[in-house]
Amino acid sequence: MTTISSPSSAEQDASVLEAVATGIPAALSDLGTLVRIPGIAWPAFDQTQLERSADAVADLARGTGVFDEVRVLRAAIPGTDEMGQPAVLATKKARNGRPTILLYAHHDVQPHGDEALWETPPFEPTVRDGRLYGRGAADDKAGIMSHIASLRAVSEVLGDDFDLGVSMFIEGEEEYGSRSFAQFLSDNADALRADAIVVADSGNWDQRTPGLTVTLRGNARFTLKIRTLEHASHSGMFGGAVPDAMMAAVTLLATLWDADGAVAVEGLQARDMGTPSYGEDTLRDETGLLPGVSPIGRDEILSRIWNKPSVTITGIDATSVEAASNTLLPEVSVVISSRVAPGQSAKDAYDALEAHLRAHAPFGAELTFSDVDLGDGFLVDTAGWAVELTRAAMEDGYGVAPVDLGVGGSIPFIADLVREFPGAQILVTGVEDPHSRAHSPNESLHLDTFRNAVRAEALLLARMNGATQG
């Protein structure tokens, strides 16, 4: 059992917050340096940039003076002969009966996409209107710097009395599916084992109000090939009698939703959980929904995002508009991405989707399923001592009480953390706000949100330093 033996004093809190304020300019400068490194884990991109990124993070970790050891490591990708991308593992042993906290973030970023859609270059950090723009500025290099800046401040204040055990794991392939994550945990279990784990890769209620993520949807992603012909045929000669693959694809995919746009797949479950008030105007503001386009689904908006499944077609292989001809297509491939309600296994959700698609295949079309990628959702046990400390630190750091959040997105590796370290409390936090546009052009970080996130994490670390295990 863990108890708080010496509650944080007002004097210590004030010193920590002063140290944070002093360190923010350096933290933002270091964040800009990280944003300039285009570390993308997709094989089509320059992989030496990921190595640069990992080395830069390792240097930042060493520079805190906190850690006993800092290493750049890789782990094998199960089922292949490949190694995963470089990750940073930094460790500091606990002293005098203190607990250990594991700090997680990731240094790889999403591809920047069409540079013409960016108002400023994606890998040139630019500040305007109180926000720092650049790929990875929010997701998730700000998460890295929230850890680094917090450790700098707490170390400065506590000095030799900093007895809390700290491990920091900065992953290098989260955006590419965390393919070696589980193996990395297994390989480094002793170094990563902790009483509490802060996953700084989520978001907040808004720019001012912090959020503690307590539910995440899972995901089931796969490629579906739809085939109706052995070869292409002339659409004028045979159209009207022969079903082409695009016709079959459109007909089949339309069965995934009902007339309201709600998922219509038997076996995909929903979770019954209340949500805060959130209106359509807010949805439109945060998503850029066009004025004439209505939301989809039924019931409370946040319940649709947090508690219910969704199905999205995220990619399609077919003849381009530019190359279109009067031809009946023999096959079409699509990528289907489903977000799975918290509490349902991703495997069960995938089985329900496959069964639905096979049952509704029109005209006897041949279906082939491949590249299946599954990740379970997450439900937080909010009764733990670390959750209580985190909420209090957030309120004092932001000046506003936190909101318990559900998140429609997925962080599948959290299931790996729960499996490998079942006794650890998982604390999912973040520095993003609803306007950060993570994964999109013009990604940005709200600077005041970042400042408050560092304040909150520094207070949490300092207060956890007063916890003992008994």
C-alpha cells in the first residue's frame, strides 16, 4: 500500500511553480529543436531522422541530471526479422521507500502530408496567436518536453531529497503502430516497472481546462479486397449485366451504417456511461464541419464519440479520376478502420465486422481480408492514490478542476502496459486541446496549455516524492 507521508507544503509548491516558470523559455526552445527533426517511422521516409530524434531526446534526458542511466534501444518486431525504431529509456532508482513513476511519450510523428496545406513549413516551428505550429509540436514532442521540463524544475527544488524513482520511456514508432512495443516492455520489464505510469499522449477538455483520460476506444483496422471479375471489361459492352467491383464495394460498404449514420453492424457494442454537456456548436467549431453538413449518429454527441463504435473508410485503391476510362473494374481494395467501444475486445469487434461484410456481400462478390491490426480499449480504475494526486496537481497547476474524459481515439499499447504491469496505475494525460489538429496540417500547441501541463506534472512529481510504500 502507498501512503502520503509528508504532504507537499505550500512553500515547496511555490518553489516548484517558480522553477517551472523560469524554465519554460528553455523548454519551448528545446521543443522547437525537436520539431525541426522530421522523425517519421514509415519506411518510405528517411529513417536516419528517427535516429537523430532519439539521440536528441537522450541528450535532453541526460541534461536533466536526474537519471542514473540513459540509453537508446530497439526491440524486435514479433513475427519478423526486423527491429523496431529507436526508443529512449532513462532510469533513476527510488530511494528511502519512495514509489517509482514511469513517464511515457513518443518522439516519432505523423507524415506531414501535402505541404501546400500548411500555412508555415511543417518542420519549422512558428509561433503565432499564442500557439506553436509544426508537425509534432503537440503530438507528441510537447509530451516529451512536459516530462523534461517537470524533471528539471523538481530536481532544482528538491536536490538531493529527490528520492522518487523515475523511469522515462520515449517511444519511436507510436504513429506507426507500436510494432515492437510489447517486446520492448518484455525486454526491459525491470527497468520499466513502476507504481504509476503517466502516458502524456492525450488531450484536455479545452485550452484552459485539464483532462484526465479515463476511457479510450479500441481499434480494429483491416484491408478488404472486393472482386467480381477475372479481368477488366468494356463498360459499354457489358455494363448493366455485369457487376463491377466498385458497384459491389459501394453497395456493400453502405450497409455498415443506417440512415442516421450510426453504425449498423450486429455485434458491435456500446458502453453506457454519462458524458459532460457538449453541443453541436462546439462540435462544429472543433472539427470544421461544413455549415450544410449535419452530425451523424444518435444520442448525446460525446457518447457517440466516447462510448459507441464508429466505422470509417480511410483508404481506397481504385482507378484515379485522372486515369478513368470506360471500364468495369475487376477489384477494389479499401481500408476499414473501426473504433471499438471501451469494454469490448478488438478481436470480437473485428469478428463482428467480418461476419457482417460476408453476410452482406452483393452479387456473390469475393471478399478477401488482410492486414488486420487490433488494439483493445482502456478503462481507468479511478479509485487509486495516484489518480487522486494527479487530479489535485492538475487543479493546482491549471487553476481549474480537471474533467474526466473519454477519448474517441485509441492508444492500443496501454493494453500492453496493463498486461505487463498489472499493479501500476495508468494516468493518461496530455498537452493537446481541441484545436491542436494532431495528424492534420497546421498542427499546433497552445502555449498556455503547455505551461499549465508542466506546472501540473511538476507538482505531481514533487508530491509523489512524499509518498512511501508500506
